[in-house]
Amino acid sequence: QKEVEQNSGPLSVPEGAIASLNCTYSDRGSQSFFWYRQYSGKSPELIMSIYSNGDKEDGRFTAQLNKASQYVSLLIRDSQPSDSATYLCAPSVSYDKVIFGPGTSLSVIP
Amino acid sequence: DGGITQSPKYLFRKEGQNVTLSCEQNLNHDAMYWYRQDPGQGLRLIYYSQIVNDFQKGDIAEGYSVSREKKESFPLTVTSAQKNPTAFYLCASSIAGLAPYEQYFGPGTRLTVT
């Protein structure tokens, strides 16, 4: 059974701080990794994709991938109240589909 | 504007009735997906399709059916055989290729069966 685990929430950080979201996955064959943000009652929105080991930065977001450790993370710098949402990690499990983690709820306190 | 539309936003049905959820995309994507989300949980894959007239079962296909007669459309039917159909249903699409590409989601349909 292929699994994805995310750090249990809810995670609370003060405004302006760095939020760190972690994800581990069981499938060593995973090649593509995606982070989605989901506001309450809304559909998921893609915020980052990463395919190679190392860091990938996009604005205030940085994704970090370590395939040997089967670990992917998302850092949000200068966290804003508008970042308060659930973040879903989604590694690939085959060439044509991904599996979603249970999500980590983030709350940014003004 | 390119995007994915799902209709209706809210749907109420009586137990024992089949219901069809609509999903249309104008992104020219080959791949389309249906997921189900229950409160406080992640997304679970119901069915997916990489090409017209072909589709595959996901992890929780029992009680559901789909068709893919057009590239733009991937309707999902929730049948009376689905034991617990009340959920948030999400449709997504992506480029199809040799590796999973980014999936983009529609706004979702909330189905309530009583």
C-alpha cells in the first residue's frame, strides 16, 4: 500500500515567520512531487511542483526534495494570514497518477 | 478564459437514485481525473482517463461509472450501489505524458444523499 504522511496539524505560526510543512512517501519510484493549497470549502490549487533533488524556489515558497530519504517539504517564508489553509502533498505513484496525503492545516496568526 | 467547470456546485439526492456530475475543460488537456474528498481527509482517486474512449479505475471505483466520449468532457455517475456517496467531488485535468504533470482542479460539486 503506497502511503503519504504529512506532519500532523494544525500548525500555527505567527505572521512573518517561516512555516515548514513536511511530507514522507513510501513509493521509492515516485518521480514527480506536487504541493497544493486548499482553502476551507474550496478546491485544491497547485502551488509548487518539483522533480529533482534539491531546492526549488518560487516567491515566498521553497520546495525541498530528498528522494533518498523519501522526503519532500514546503517552506513558506514571511507567512501571511492569507496563507492559512490546508496544504496537500502529492507524489506520483505511476506515470499517470499521483496520491494525495491527508494534508496539514496551517494557521498564520496576525 | 481557460479552465475547468463542474456543475452543479451543490447537489441533493435521495438514496437509491443515480446522479451524474458534470466536468468540462477547455485547457486542451488529454488527461482527466475524478477524486472524492471526505471531511478532514485527503483526496482519493475514483477514475481517470488519459485519452478519449479510454479510462481506468482508481482506488475507490466501486459504485461509480464514467465515460470519455469527448476530450473536453468526463462526466461521473454516482450509482445507487455506492454505499456512502455524500462527499465533495473534484474533477481535475492535466497534460498526459510519460510522467504525471500538474493537475488543475475544478471548483468541485458537493453531493448530499439522504
